[in-house]
Amino acid sequence: MNETRRNNCARVESLVGPWAREHHWPQETALTYLRDILDYEIGPQQLAAIRLFWNECADLGLIDEFKKVKILEI
């Protein structure tokens, strides 16, 4: 996963064109968003947010059960 993330971050400029068109964003805005604003790391805060999201979905009846979040370090 980390290798894939690093590879995609390294080639974000080549990925941004189709993404920008799909979302009707100016290419420079999309590049800034994908390269500088989004955080692709997963740490304790991100895991807590995922757990909160799943708990809220379960409370609303959108999912049947809470899924345990597992992060594999490779």
C-alpha cells in the first residue's frame, strides 16, 4: 500500500487531467488539491475517523455491522 501511494503521489501530475475533467475543476486547482491538500497517510486520527464513520452508519442502519479496521504494515 505504501509503495502504491508513493508511486501515485509521484505521478499525480499525470493523473490530474482526467480527474479534473471528471470533476469539472481547473487542472491547476485539481493538482493543488490532490498534491498539497489531501493527506494520504493513515494514522491514529484517520483510523478514529473511519471508526466514527462506520459507527454512525451502523447507528443509522446503513450497514449491518461494525467492521474492525486493520492496517497492514508491509
